[in-house]
Amino acid sequence: MALTVIFLTPSISCSLILISVFGCGECVEVTVPQDPVMQQRGSSVELPCHYKTSVDKNFVLEWRFAPGSTPHDQGKQILYFTNNKLYKPGSQSERLSLLQDLPTLGDASIQLTDLHASDAGTYICEVNNPPDFYGTSVGLIQLTVLMPPSTPVCKGTTSASVGSDAHLTCNSSEGVPSPTYSWTRLDTKTPLPLSNMVQDDKTGNLWLRNISLAFSGMYQCLASNEFGQQKCELTIQVTGTAEAGVIAGAVIGVLLALLLLCGIVLWFLRFRKQKEKKTTQSIYSGNEIREDATAPGISEASLQGESQPENHLLENISSRPASTTSTTKSQLNNFLV
Ligand SMILES: *[C@@H]1O[C@H](CO)[C@@H](O)[C@H](O)[C@H]1NC(C)=O
Ligand SMILES: *[C@@H]1O[C@H](CO)[C@@H](O)[C@H](O)[C@H]1NC(C)=O
């Protein structure tokens, strides 16, 4: 085992040396930027690609594009140059051009104008120059299209009861680099307890825990990156009591009303019974206490009759038994005296 390792290692190093010393006389070396290329949407960008080879009639330059996070081996052809002819298949052709009219002198860079969000992805620069088949003939460039956040969408709990939790979300569909989100409450008069609020500035989530009436109001989410900011709003309505409380309150209210009604009815019945008792007593009992009460009773009735003429007849009718008793009583009185 040890022997093979010892013998293998020098042989690998030897072959590497052989390639680097003798191989590159016949290979195409493509150089592209290692770092991603970044440019703002709407502006132009250059995608540099340089190569070293002695170009002859078999030279072929090809650019391919893999949009977004599509693997680079699935890239589609966007530019093709061979036999002094240029082809630009693909939807970007109008905005795509070679920096050098003839890309045969070591510069195969391209320019893309009026950048769209959809232009972001991997660009592949490939140079073939048979019979040069060794070395790096492919270069990959990552293009990032920078743009401000789009207007975010605010969603979540719009009505909640005291003591419950609320969850709001905020999301911009566009924005490079990824926007950061920050929630604030508009027209805040009293500061909300921070311990009851949790927000995630990367995802745009806002959680409100054990909310009170003070949490009612309009909430605003601001999505921002270095290229701009956009906002959206959402209103939370906090209802005074829990739903169960409302129901319990209603039930108690109805019961109280019923009790009150019963009380009134009972009182009324008792009042009438007492009145009936009084009249029967005054008719059939001829004691002295009733006798005293009758005389002012009449004067009262006549006074009322004067002030309220409509009641006159009623008063007369009602006072009639009293007057008859009074006459019987006065007769009785006379008899006693
Ligand atoms: C935000 O919007 C983007 C694009 O519409 C979507 O891909 C992503 O899943 C959304 N994020 C959340 C948390 O809803
Ligand atoms: C919710 O808030 C109220 C006061 O607003 C407090 O009395 C209660 O203990 C809180 N409940 C929880 C579970 O934190």
C-alpha cells in the first residue's frame, strides 16, 4: 500500500507538469471575472471574456445563458460566431452585441443593454479552436441585476380580540439585494409594549402577542434595499372582550331585564290587590278611621276633577261609592252622636 502511494504521487505530479509545460501550446485558455457581475436594471453591462489561442478557420465562439438559478449545463445559445458570421438566437438578441466587431483577437466580451430582471443568471463563454482541445475553453459569469423592492403585500390578522395573538406578513416579489422589512405602527400615541412584538426583518413577519386595545390601529411595512423602498399598510381592529365574554354579557343582560320585568309585574299586582282591599274595606266596614279618610277623599276628587276635565266623569264615578259611604257613615255618625 505505502509503496503504491509513493509511486502514484510522483506520476500524478509528472503528468500535471507535462500538461502545464507542453500542453498549453495547443489549448484555449478562457478568462472571465470570478466575482459575480452586478448592474442595475435598465442600464448596460459588459460581460468580459478573453482567451488565448492562435485563431484559424475552425474558430467558434459561443455564448449561452442559463436564467436565474438554472444549472449552467442547461444554458441556451444566445450568440454564435463562426466563419466571420454572427448569429444571435434567443430573446435578448436586440439588446446583445459583441464589444469587438471581430472576436478573433482574444476578446469575446459582450454587452447587454437595458437590463431586465430576467437577464439575471449564468452566462457561459465558450471558445473552440480545433485542434486545440486542452485547457479551459469555457468561462462562467454570474450576472446579478440589482433593483429596488417592488411594492410589498401586507397580509394577516385584521381583527383580533383582547388577549389573542396576531400575525402579519410583508413580502416584496422583487428586490435585489433581498429587501429588509420593518414594521411600524402609524399614528402611535402610546408606545406599544416591545415585549409583545416580535419582527423578523428578513422575512417580513410581525407577531403581536397577548394584544390589548392599545394595539388597534394601522400598521405599515417598509421594504427597502440600497436602491429604493416601498411600503404597504394594514389595519388591526381589536375587539374589547373575548367572544365568550360578549356572549356571557348578553346572557346576563337578558336575565337582568327579565328579573326587572318580573319585579314590576309583581309590584303592580300587589298594588292592585291592596287597592281592591281598600275599596272593599271602605265599602263594607264602617269603622271610624275610614270615616275620617273619606271627607278629604271627596275634596281631593273634586279638585282633581277641576284641573283635569277629561277625568271628571271617571272621578265622579269613582267618588260615587265614597260619597254613598260618607252619607251612610254620616248617618251612622249622627246616630252615634
Ligand atoms: C414572497 O414572494 C416571493 C415572490 O412572489 C415568493 O417566492 C416567496 O415565497 C414569498 N415569501 C413569503 C414568505 O411568502
Ligand atoms: C396578557 O396581558 C395582560 C395585561 O394586558 C396581563 O395581565 C396578562 O398576564 C397577560 N397574559 C399573558 C399570558 O401574558
